[in-house]
Amino acid sequence: MKRFAAIVLILVLVVSSLAGCGNTPATTEVPTTTETPVVTTTEEPTTEAPTTEEPTTVEPTTEPAPTLHIVDDVDTTGYEQVGRLYFKVPEGWTRKEEEGEEQKHVYQFINGDTFAYVNVAFQDELGYLPNTIEAAYEEAIATNVGPWDGMEEEEIGFYNWRHYIFAKGTAFENVCADVYLCTDGNMAVYFEFAASAELEKKMKDSIRGVLESAVIK
């Protein structure tokens, strides 16, 4: 019998990098990322002697994972790309750089000493049921952003998103966040938006446009 060990390698933006953006000058430090476990399965150890009995047939799941909608007829010229995922970043947002080199998949908006970020991750060929992937991402979200106040299903653009809401704030002072996840068990799309509180409206105004543009090709 197989069991799931620690699941899903994702890049999660640690919003602690924004925690000091309110009352102290912000820095241009690249937000650190936290390692999360890789999707693996492990065999249960057994000490039983081999037998000649017929092997037990494993019943197929009654809820096969569907495939997220693939869209080939969208012109993605000028889009950002993460794997097979394409999306637009709002005007004024730029890719985060570190020591002159691009830090892929992290984008920022800077306004004086305040910052807003979006961190993007895409995974393919996972081969799990959706609720398994959701649970793994939710564990990472709780660890890196904090406990959310609610979750809503929202259909935006081509996909149906799980929106994790932090109405009471994150685990970090003066930092707001909104997290969106979409998965069918085979693919997973993750958008993590975080900002100093002063830029909360700017961030929220930008979220829908990013998600409406998101397309897997």
C-alpha cells in the first residue's frame, strides 16, 4: 500500500520582506523563498513473507483528475511566461532583479518606500487528485503567509480559482496578501500577491487583470 509523503515543490514568497515597509524605509532586497517538499510517494515497509495468493486489484479512482483548460488561440505576445503558463503583469510592474540578474517569476511595483509583489508558480505532470495538491499548497500558505480568514471559489478568466482571503492581515505587521490557486491534480497554478498596507488598493486593483489574462498553452 502506498502513502503520500511530503508533497509539492513550490516557490512561495515570504512576505516578511515587506513587514517593515510601513514605518521604515523599504529595501530592494529580493524576497526570500522557502523550500517546500517535493512530490514523492513512499512504500510501506513490510516484513511479510511472499505468498502465492493472487494480488489484490487496486480499484481506479472514481474521481479522475480532469485537465485544466488548454487555450491555444490566445495571442500571448508580450506576456510573461512560467512554464506553460502565460499572463500579463500590470503597467508599472517589473520583474524583480537581484544583483543584476533576474529573479524569475517574482514581479514588483515600487512607490517610494512601499512595495507590492506577485509571486507566480506553475507545476505540470503532478498526477494527484486535486484535493491532495490543494492540501499541500494550503500548508505552505499557512506557513509562509499566515492563517487565512476565508476561502472563496472565484471564476476569473479561463479558470476557477481558490481565493485565500487575509481580511484580518497576514502573520506580518503592515502586510496584506491575497493568494489564488487553481489545480486539477495534474497541473497547478499559483499566484501570491503581497504588499505593504499602503498599497493594498493598488494591489487589489491589479489582481483581476493578472488572473483574467492567465492562460495555459
